[in-house]
Amino acid sequence: MTDEYTAGRIGPRPLIRVAENAAAHLVSQSEDLAVCLSPDATVTVERPDEAVEDDLVGVYRPSSGMLEAYRSIRDDLKAAVAERGIATPPPANPIKVQPSVSKARMESALGCIPVPATRLRTAPPPRRRDAPETVAEFQARGGRVERIAGFESVRPHSLRPMGKAA
């Protein structure tokens, strides 16, 4: 490796993301590498002999594995930032919620699909009757009434042949 690798700048990017980038680059190499933190909060991965002494955070082995390298780099970077008093602005919140946006809209497919405020209706819903329908009302709707053995038998209008009026 001849050039240094820039893992990111703490502040615009979270420290854990920068540590993850540094660890991923470290384990992809075959030699021990140094992680450095510059005064402007930029984290670089480079050869230990090319590292600036004042910026050095630590030297890490790629054979330790991704998870162990990540944890070590993360913890050492946190300590170095606190020790050196490097001012890092808080990461910007990419999701800004406007007060006029309703909660239902935000929860609907991540806010991409607007939720209608009210349900649109073209006609009022049909009213249900509390009392049963009379025979006369049934006949008015097209139902057919027959007398069989002294009882009234009904055939709903839906069973009559299509196209014929009642």
C-alpha cells in the first residue's frame, strides 16, 4: 500500500461509520496498518512508518478479523477524540419532519405515498333496515312470490333471468 486511505471525517459522518470503513479497509490488506486522526477529525489508514506521530491512534493487524478490528478502532477513536479535544459537530439529522405533515402520512410507506385526509365517496352508503322486508317491498324490487301448500315462497330477483323486467 503506497497511498493512505481516507476512512472519513468524524462529524459529517458518525464515528461508528468511519471506524467501520477503516476496519473494512484494514482487513482487506495483508500488512499491519496505522489508523490516524488529524486535527480536523479526518481518519486515515496508512503504513505505520508513514504515519504522523501526533495523529497516530493505533496500529492494527488485519488477521484479527473485521469485528475485532472494528471494536478496537471504534474504542480507540472515541478515546482519541476525547483526549485531543477535537470538536466534532453533531451529525446532521437527514430526516426533518415538518410540523404540517401528519403522523399518518409519515408512517405510510416512509412518507412517499400521501394518505388521503378524508375518504372520498360518490354516493351515500346504503342504509340497512332494522326491520325485515315486507312481501310488497320484495315484489317491488323484482322478487317473485309463489304460493305453495298455503305458504308464500319467495325467489330473489337475482335468480330471475337477465334482461327480463319483473
